[in-house]
Amino acid sequence: MSKAVVANDHGAVSLAAEVVRHLEKRGFEVTYLGIDHEESIDYPDKAEEAVMEYRKGGYDFGVLLCGTGIGISISANKMKGIRCALPETKYAATMAKEHNNANFIAFGGRIEYSENPLDILDGYIDATFQGGRHERRIEKMMALEGK
Ligand code: RB5
């Protein structure tokens, strides 16, 4: 079964719940590490938990959510091996997989998306990494870690 890990802070409680429901409806087994209340927590802690879980293996991707998606995606991108995209359109989400082979995708619960964030998520899920020249660029990108 395809697996995804999802985590959120207090800024994205209801969008995170929608994401989990959507993924389950699509047949994913979801490990949910977020919070379902609006008591303040720190998004870097949630990013770290989700990435540590992802690293256990067997996951197709992770979804991270905070108020804007910015803090939690930056946090995840500080961790080795993580490429977390923060797309606001389905096109960008598709490219995040096809060109960047993103292994995490982030959303903002307080962002007014002009496209349904679940469609944006589907764009990412349904896309396939194209390899080829993108492989070389990703290798270069990952070589920047720790510089
Ligand atoms: C929390 O108030 C908020 O700063 C957080 O959810 C996120 O938007 C940070 O990038």
C-alpha cells in the first residue's frame, strides 16, 4: 500500500484534516503526526518529527502544513535528503515531482489558494519524476547541503 506521512502545526488544523481524509480516500495509508487543536506549537518540531518518520522508510512522500507552509517547509529543507516544495498551483506541484523529485509537499492553512489545495496535492501525487537532465540538477542541488 502507498504510504504518506502528514504533520501540521496549529496554523493548518482543518486543512491538514482535509488532506488526511483526501489521501485516505485515494487509498494511502497515512501516518498522521499533526495536531487537531489550535494550541500553539512550533512548526520546526513537526517538520523534524515527520522527516524522522519518513526516514524509517516505506513512505512515498510527506505533507507538511503550517499557517503559510513557509516555516515548516524551510525547516524540512534543512534536513538531509529532503526536498520540500511549496507550490500554490497544480502546475507547480506537478513540476515539483517531474523536475525536482520533491519528497515532501507543503501547504499553508491560512493561505487563500486560487486553486483547491487538494487538486494541487493531486497534481503532485499523479506526476512522475522525469529523470534525465533533472537527475543531474538534483544531484547538484543535494550537493549544496551542508555548504
Ligand atoms: C504560526 O503562527 C505560524 O507562524 C506558522 O504556522 C507558519 O505560518 C510559519 O511559517
